[in-house]
Amino acid sequence: MSRIDYTWVAAAPPAPDVYTTRRNESTYLTLRYWDGSAWWEIGGGSRGGKPFVWPKKSRSRKPAWMAYYNPIYLRKIGVHQGAIQWGEPFKVYDEKEVLAHLVKTGRLQPDWRTLYQNEMRCEVAK
């Protein structure tokens, strides 16, 4: 099954939107809003902040668990603004998906599982 990985960028994002972010080199990922000049924490509950409506056609989907928070609030991040990196997402395919793609495009024969076995047995016998 393919998964999503990220290329991390420390510079400012290209446009205001919701981005997957991390702080410094952390493995903990979170969604934050970039308004064009500063990062904002997205959350719900009773901690207050500025009311927030998820942008249409955002690069990041609104998580299902966030449906329980109505309204959603933005809270400005103070001290760690410079430590936040945003991720440019890309897909990483597993081996089965790569093999299926190679067979589908004709770069690998459909009988690849059995085709090379005699050759491999000969190499082991040497």
C-alpha cells in the first residue's frame, strides 16, 4: 500500500493555506495554517482564538476528527515561528505496486516470477 512522505522546506510557503508541518526535525506532524506572514495552530475546544473556516480546495484535507469541533479556532504561534517546516507531499509506492506497474507498462514480463528461477538456481549451484 502506498504512503505519503514529505520533502521538508524551512522557507515560507507559497500561499496562505493549511499545511502539514513539523517543528525543527521532529517526527511529530501537525496541520497548521499559514496566513502569508505567520503560522497559526488549528484547534477547537474552549481555549479560544480567531474563528476559522477550512479553505476550499486546500492542499490539506480537513481531518474527520475535527468535525467534532465547531467552530474551529486559530491560535497564533509565538516563540517557535522560525522552527516550523512545511512538507511538500509525495507518494511512496511499495514493491508490489512497482512490480504491477512494470508488468502493466511492459517493462517486465508477466511471467517474471518463474522466468528467472532457473538462472538463479544455476548461480546458487556454482
